Amino acid sequence: MCTIVSISQSALKHNLLIVKKNSPNSKIVSMVKANAYGHQINLINPIINHSDLLAVSEISEARKLRKITKKPILLLSGVIEDQELQQAIKLNCQIVVHDKTQITTINNTKQPINIWIKINTGMHRLGLSTHEYLDFVKLLENNPLINTQCVMSHFACADEINHPMNQSQLFEFKKSTYHTTKRSMANSAAILSNPASHFDYVRPGIMLYGVSPFEIINNNLKPVMQLSAPIMSIKTIKTGDSVGYGATWIAKKSTTIATIGIGYGDGYPRHAKNGTPVLINNNLCPLVGRVSMDLICVDISNVKASVGDNVILWGTQKLRIETIAKHSNTIAYELLTGVSSRVAFISTI
């Protein structure tokens, strides 16, 4: 008996269709960085097969991805040194240029390359300034080996629909790229809320995996990752008994406690609060006591359960990962990418 993550292929297909429905005139660059947001790059075939491009952050990720697909790969980090450029070319990557230090390396290429140019429209993380971008465009006119596929930027606050930066960034992007044939700006939040930002390519990430990019849960998106673990023990404790390290939870009455075989060593959040729900036999039951490395405890006083029963920690419409993230003062992204290597991953229909 062990902790298991199930990756739903039908949910992946469904969520990709939601992307296409919301941006029917745009090509899709699917974010599969960080091992497909923790879902395992070899278990996301619907995304691999039905996206126009696949985006990763690092050369190491591109190398793993290239072993399973011939699809175009977008290298978001770009390259700094010639050695990295040669690796990217060998892997047939399209390369993002986002800093002026990269320009010389790119311009000295001896082989044809496809690039995306990233400009900073207000996030102030990565991206060329407008001045640097215009200078780079002029430089490229003299280099027939470099083909600019697209110009891109990134929203800082797209998950807040009415944030004023969304419109200011979009205005800046349009102003800077009015002469450009191919453009890209929309992430998951913008795909769902800002059609004016869709342009030629959209770049879905978290929504592909069934998680809302907004604070409000989006039930049109289907959870892809389901995390489950077995009940290891059941016991009844009396009033005044405590549960777990530090005795932080004390029973106010006779309580039936189930101990479940999962903990922060598996990626369950250590800071999950008392009352964080788990799903046992389709009933929500509250966490009691501190999360330990291998185990958690829950109150099952009102539920029929047995040792060996499967417990869902997140990944159904009734218990979504967004709920667990909220109870743990974190975000779903961190939980998805934090599942540990000792957890068994399986593919389901």
C-alpha cells in the first residue's frame, strides 16, 4: 500500500479543448515546464500530441521532452553561452531572447535558428526594454540565419481580472509590436478573461492541469492530478486526548481518528491547518493535528471507514487542489510541483 498520483488523460483532453474553445484563432504553446507542473512529462500525451508548441524552462527539460516527441519546443530561458546555443540547436528548440546579454550569442550563430523575442511591458522580471527590442530588430535585419517566429510578453496580474496593469501592459505591448506579424501574451488567466490579448499564440499553463488561474474555482476545468493514500490505522480517543506532534489538537469529545499514510515527505503540505478536508468514501473529513513526514490524522467520527480504504487528498470536483492550497496558505502550483519522488504515478482514462 502506498501513496498514488493518478493522471487523468480525459481531463487533459477536456482542458485543452477549453483552451481551444476560448482562443479559436490562436495557436497553442502549452507549458510543460517543471515536469509538466509535476504531472510527469511522460504522462501528458494529450498535451504533447495536440499542442502546436511545448514550452520548457531549461535545456535539461528540453532534452527529456525531445526523447518523447518531435514537436517544436520553446526554450523559455533562452541561452547565454555558445555551448547552450549549440545544445538548443541540436534539440531543435525555438529560443526565447529576453536579455541584452543574450543578443551577441544569438547573433553569432553559424546555423539557422528560430527565436522568440520577449519584451518587458511592466512585470520587470525578464524581457528586453522597448529600446533594446527595437535595436535588436534592426540588428536581425542583417542576419539571414535568424528567423523571428514571434514577439512575446508576460502579464504580471492577469489572475486579477480588473487590475489596471493588465490594460497598461497590453497597451504597451501593442504599441511596441504594431509592426510585428506574430505575437503572444496570454497565459491561462488571460485566455479565460482577456480575448484582446490572445493574438497569434496563447500560452496555457495551470488551466491545462485543471486548476483555476483565479481565486474563484472554475468547475469547467477538470482536475488532472488525483492524490490518494490508504488508511493505516483507526482508533477512538477520549475527551482531552491530543493528536500528533506538539499536541496542537485536543479532542473535545470521544473521537474516531484515522491515520493516513501520507505526509510532507510525499508532498502533502506541512502547513495544512486543522480542518483541512480529505475525502473518504465520498465524505469530507477534517485534518486534526500536525502533518508529519509520513502520516496525517483525520476525524472520521461521522464516516464509515476501514483500514485499507483509499483516501483522496485532492483531485476531484468535490475536493479540488485549490481548496487544499487555501487551507495551507499556498498556491496550487506549489502543491502540484511538490509531490515527491517516492509517490507512484499512474495514468488513468
